[in-house]
Amino acid sequence: MNRSPTTRMGLLDVRARRTVAARGARLLRAKREVLAGEIWRLMREVLEGRAKVDDAFREAVKALALAKAIRGEETLGSLSLVAGREIPVRVTVRRVWGVPTPSVEGPSLARHADGRGTAAGSWGPSGAAAARRHEEALEALLRIATRELHLARLGEEVQDTSRRINGLEQLVLPALGREAARIEAALDERDREDAVRLKRLRAGRARR
């Protein structure tokens, strides 16, 4: 930190900068508290969402195992090739609590039995159920993706905010405090010297 002029104006400038830095630290602490609260709220949603995704994929795997046993793995493999498709997923960035956060949006994935490129009857009830279960599981995964990304981004922002708070409270504020103390000490010493000179001047005049 560059030294400020050892003057009254220099002291006022340092004190003003210290006030601004202290206010900035308080605002950052308030921001971190808000972000932490949002993280806890999102964490509950993410944990619940993950549980739903796990359940959805567990049911999908069970349905697929049953369909393979009934329809045969080769038949289902051929049907899945016909039913394959690209899923358009749109990723946008929005600001949540001032933090840029990616948002994942996708279409509805669950299809009717006749919407998979073949006649509905070719899948059979078990095959259609397995396909639907996997589509529903993927929908659940896409829904939780945005919250997962938001949670990760907020965690990064909390870490960055904490670093800035530490920088202000452990480096900037102490340095400004020391600088203010240095200027105050120098001004006090200057005032004492001026007082001594004035006293000597008055004493000299009195002797004359």
C-alpha cells in the first residue's frame, strides 16, 4: 500500500477508505449469509431430486429387465434403434442473487406408445413400460440438473465472497488502520514540536 501524505487531508482520506472497506466487508458478509441460506434451501431440493432420480432409474431398470425377459434383448435392441432420437436441450444463463447461473431446459420426453417410430403393438406392454420409465427418469434428471448447477455456482460464489471478506478484514483494514495510526502519530509529534517552538518563541519575547 502506498503511503498517504502525512497531513490532515491524508488522514481524512485514509479514514474514509477504511470506512468504505469496512462497509464493503459488512455488505459481503450479508451477501454470504443470503447465499448460504439459498444453498441450504437448494441442498434440500437437490437431495430430494436425487432421491427421485434414483427411484426413477431403479424402476426403469426393473422394467427393462422384465421386458428383456418377455420380449427378448435382441428384439428390444432393434426397437430402441428405431426409437432413438436427439433431445434438444437449451442452456441459458440467468442471474440468481446476482450470480450468473446456467439453466437447463428440455422438452417433455415421455412419448405415447405409437410415438417411438414403430407400431404400438411391436413393443408390447412390458417394452412400452420400460421405454416410458426410462423417458420419465431422464426427465427427472434434466429437472434436477439446473438445481445441481445452481448449487455448484452458489458454492463457488460463497468461496469467492469469503476470500474477499478475508482480504478486506485481514489485509486491507489492518493496513489502513496502521496507516491512519502512523499519520496520527506523525501529526501529534508535529503538534508537540510546534507547541514547543511556540513556547520558546513566547519565552524569548518575554525576556526581551
